[in-house]
Amino acid sequence: MSIKSNVYRLIKPGEFEYTTIEHDFNEGDVIVNPTKASVCHADLRYYTGNRRQEALDKKLPMALFHEGIGIIEDSKHPNFTQGDKVVIVPNIPSRLRHGDFEKTDLMDNYDENAVFMGSGYDGICQDRMVVPGENIVKIPEHLDEDVALLSELCSVSLFPINQLKELTTASSPQVAVFGDGPVGYLAATALHYIYGVAKENLLVFGAVEEKLQEFDNFATTHLVFDYDFSSHKGVHTVFECCGGKFSESAINQAIDLIDRQGQLVLMGVTEDLVGINTRDVLEKGLTLSGSSRSTKIEFEQLIQTFENEEYRQALQKLIPEKYYDIYSKEDLNKAMDDTAAHKGWKKTYLRYHWA
């Protein structure tokens, strides 16, 4: 069975096209009507053309956005029915795709035959999506949609934490986060409210004092400019959440900071190669790992964790006061242009009004 979907596709940086595409609707699938989406920095990189040209040529035209919620229109999956409100899990592993793919023992996050919405695969900027039933999680009726819309961004922090054998050791009881933006904030809130890292053992390093003040309720903050990283002792794990042009300095400051046999988790995305102090990585016996996505497990974990009122209150700092209402591609351009021009701390939320 095939269904049609109206979609705003980015055809080149700065330009959307309103068109119609088709999806196969098979056993185990659900049809989701996206109602709201949130803009990610990855979406902005496509929209503003801040991706390598070969990536733009390969992935466009494409519907943007991988952070979103919607309502079930129809279901061929036993766990979901029409009218269910759901959050969308954007990473579709090969085991859930229709087609003949080589079996893999890799985690869903690293499956080379997986597809990811809004990254070479049409994302949550269409009125009807067909996704595997395993790629949605129900939203409880009592949960604020504005909080649920943060699920994907929050989940990205949970995944690498869940993979670690240990966050701290008896001799190195501290965890550090580099980055005072939304990714760093969500990593830090997860470490404190979900994994129980105490304020005195949770260090956050940033470059803007006003942004660091947002962390004061649950973390110990420091400006990077005047900190003696080499002399600090007690940090076992560091999460690098800067990305972009700040990745290199953050990674090397983290290498100076981490105790021997500690670990560095890279979460910041950059288009450029960065120089790393491999001498100290070798001497200290550090472990480096990378992560930028998540799995359904983290979404389910979050839906339960959102019951924590203190955690929800911490997340409110990223939720905007209003939505951008999307009736046309012009509305979408305005939302993206405003977001690109004013890269503030709060997220950009979109509310769809499909014809």
C-alpha cells in the first residue's frame, strides 16, 4: 500500500519546495501526522549551506528536522492505535527497514545501513510519515508537549552515558562537561538529575559567564580562559559538547584535565579536522569515543524520567515562549532565518498547519 505526503523539502540552501512524495505502508509500520518540530543546529547547517558541498549535493533535496512529535493516523503495529500522541525516533536501523540488508552486530547508532531523518532521508517536515512502529514512543497524556519535544536532543546525551562501564572511580570522583550551549546543558542536566552526579563533582566549562550561570543550580562552573587544567585532579570522564571551531581547544583542554586512564566522550560536531594532543592521550592511557545519536531505549528512558519535576524545571530554560506557526514555505523560511540570525540559548519550536 502506498500513501501520499505533502512535504517542505530543502532543495538548496535557503530554498524550500512544497511538493508531494509517496511512502510504502507495510506491516509493522505506522502513519504519523507530525504536529510539531524543533530546529537543530544540524538543520541550520543544511539551510545556511555550512556543510561541505559534496554533502549538500548528496543529501538534498530533503525534508529537514529530526526532533518532532505527532499523532498516529493509522497503524499496522500492535502496540499503537489511531490517535496516539507520539515522539518520533529518527534513527531507523537496517533491521527495521524494508529491503535486503546485510545482518550486523553493530548497535543501531552505528549501523552503516541505517537512515536518519533530516540527514539524507526525509525528516519531520511533512504531513504524513510512514515509520516502523519501533520508531515511536507514546507520550503520556499528562506530559507537557513542550517537554516531550526535547526528547531527541536529551536522548543524545543519554546514549553515550549509558555505554560507559563507569562514570567515575573512587580516586577520580568527578565528571566534566565542556560547552555552555544547549548540548552541554542537556548533558549536564542528565548527569545530575538522571545519573546522580552531585553538584560538587559535576564541572562545567564554558566561554560565556552569562550562559554558565544557567548551570549554577546543579553544577560547578568555570570559565575556560583562566583555568589551570593540567593541575586539576579528580576527573575521570569528560563530555566535549562544543563542536565547531571550539572543538580543538576543548578536546585538548579536556586531555589536560582528565586523570590517567580516564575517558573523553566527543559529542560536538565540526566540519573541520582538528588537531589532538595524542602524546598525552598515549601517556595517560585515555579512551576516546564518539556519539551524536541515540536509540529508542533512551527515548523510553526519558519519558519515564520526565516525571521528575526538578528535571522538567531545568529543561524549561531551553523551551521558547512561543512557536513559529507554519502555514507556508515562507513561514518556514522566516523561522529558519530568525534562528540562523539569532543563535540564542532557547530552541526554535515549529507548529505545523497542514492544508
